[in-house]
Amino acid sequence: RDYSPAFETRSPRSVRKQVEQGKESNMSGNRSGPESLRSNEIEEEDDMSDIDPNADMWVQMLHQQQLMHRQYQAQQAQADRHHREMMQALLQQRGQPQPEVAQPPPAQRGNPAYREFCRMNPPTFEGQYVPAEASEWLFRMAEMLEDVDGTQAEKVSFATRLFRGAARNWWHGTKEYMMTNAIEMNWENFSRLFMGHYVPESYSFQMGRELGELKQGSSTVAEYTQRFNELIRYSSDVNGVLSEKGKMNKYRYGLRGDIAHAVSLQNIANFADLIQKAYSAEATIDFANKEKQAAYQQRKESGKFKQHLKAKGSPSKGKQTHSPQSPRTCPKCGNYHGGECMKGKGICYFCKQPGHMKSDCPKWKSVGGAEGTTISKGRVYTMEGEKAKGDNSLIAGMCLIG
């Protein structure tokens, strides 16, 4: 049997007897230690026949529990050692100089660059998870800090002093992460970590897709440029940053056709130059369109005036006034005449008297009518051809009218 202090396989009955015997030995003091232990072994062997059959099972369970407890203590001790080692390594790392990592200096109020930054009235950031607001705050900070004369680490420090609430808690953990992993404290790294936390990748993908489908349409160049700049923040190429050429191609692709054509004929230096040339092309095209529209309106008004004069009729020099409208044919007889149609009434078409036809009319014959009549078109006052031949007042020749 193993009588080590760690574990003893004894039955509950033998343990109880040992306790009672120990009390008796303390009271009597007659038995010595080794003799008492030997006596206990003999009595335990004698009592083996009286042990419950389930006692072995209880002993095994107790043994397993003790074994599991020792294993847990060993694991806990190992975890504690690992934690102490990590803390010691971190303290040693902080104690050693790290020239490659530029830690942000405290932004003191006496710093001229910080005072200049505060005069711009920069907005604070509460840490709200609204992608549009978070990205807008970051880009406003970038624009303001461009005019501040300070190092990269100072600019990060100036911006993070505007954090409130949840944003401040996030920055404490992020700054610790950057220092532990030797990440340089500059604006590019700060912007990347900020966008990764507050602007989901799905939102950036949606904005990039909208940028690819953006067209100027009926909007002005100013409106198109404003929306383009809002969406271009979320666009990048394989290197993570959209190149100047890629930005120019995207912008030119969405311009109106006539403006894009005018811009393509010029030499473009950079993206800012492209925007200025798009403004100039729009102004030139709009001015030309306004001139065309004014000329067309002038021709239209002039045509209406001429039609108005033609409808009223203008007197010619010494000439008779002409009717602006052609005579209409009679729907009953199919001839040109004014007044009431005499067809079918049995009266003379010339003298309007009954009893004879026009060919037998004495009045018609007296004026020399024999070969029929011809109507002079376009005149207010008409006369028959034969009558005109007999009238010596008509001068033969070419007559210019109007």
C-alpha cells in the first residue's frame, strides 16, 4: 500500500476506526506511533470483508476529482507564469529606446501650431457609427491640418484631442496597439485605422459602385464635381490609393458628352487642371448655345412679323391691292365665283335674269363676250378675258407687282 501524504486508499469504516483509535491513544499514551500504525493496518485488513462493494467506485471517483484538481492548479500556475513573463517583456520593451516609432507628443496649449489649429474651430467626434458622418469628420480634419505647420505625430495628436466618449476609448486602445506593434504615428496610418473601424467595407463598396455609375446628365459641372469628390473618398486601386490618372479617368468618363469632347482636345496637367478646363468648356458651350437660341428666336419673331404683314396686306406703289388668299372653288358647280351659286336655278350667270343662258344673254354679247370667260387670279377686282381685250386702258406688256 502507498501511504504517501498525497493520497491514501482507505475505506470510510477504516478511516473512522483510525480516528477513534487516535483519540484513545492520545488519552492513554501507552502505544507508540509505529505500533499504532501497524495495529491500524491489521484492523483494516480484518475489516476488508465488511466493506461495501460500492466503496471502490467512490474511491476511484475521489481519486479522479483530486487528479483533476491538481491538473487545474498546474494549468493555472502555468498561465500565471505566462502572464508574468508577458508583462515583464512589455515593461522591458517600454524601457528600451525605439527611435523608429514616433510617439505623439502631448499637444500643449502653448504650441503655436495647436493654437492655429484651434482658431479653425474644428468639430469634435463622439464616436457614432454613422459612416457618412465619420468619413466627413476625418476629411475635414485632413483639410484643416494641411494648413497647420506641424509634424505628422503632432497632427494626429491635434485631431485625437477632439475625440469624445466612445471615440476617446477607441483611441486609447488603438494608440496602445500602434506603439506595441511599432506602427509609425502618422496621418496615413491613423486614417487607415479610423476608416477601418468606423466605415464598414460594405459601405465603401456601395459608394465605389455609385461612383462608377455617376454621370453629369443635366446637372452642372459644379454639382457633378461636388458629388464626385464625396464618392471618390471610398475608391482605391490595387495599391490601396487611387492614383491621379485613375481619378482623372473616372471624372472625365462621367462628364457630359460635349464637355468631355472639348476637354479631351486639351492638354491636362493634373486633376485640378481637369476640373478647371471642364468649367471653362461648360461656360463656352453654354454661351454658344445661348447665342444660337437667341438667333433662332430672332428669326422666329421676324417670320411672325412678316406673316402678320402678309395677312393684313401691304399696298403697292400705284398698283391694286392683291388678295392674300386664293379664291375657293364652289362645291356645287366646281367653278370660281363670288356670291351665290346660280347652277340649277335657270337664270343667266351674267345678268342674273331668268329665261336665257349666259351664252344667249344680250348683255353678255354687247360687251363682246363670245369665247367664254377667264378669271384673273389673285386680284380683288376681276374681269373677263374678252372684256379685257376690248378695253384699251390696259397696257400690254410686263407688269411688276410688289
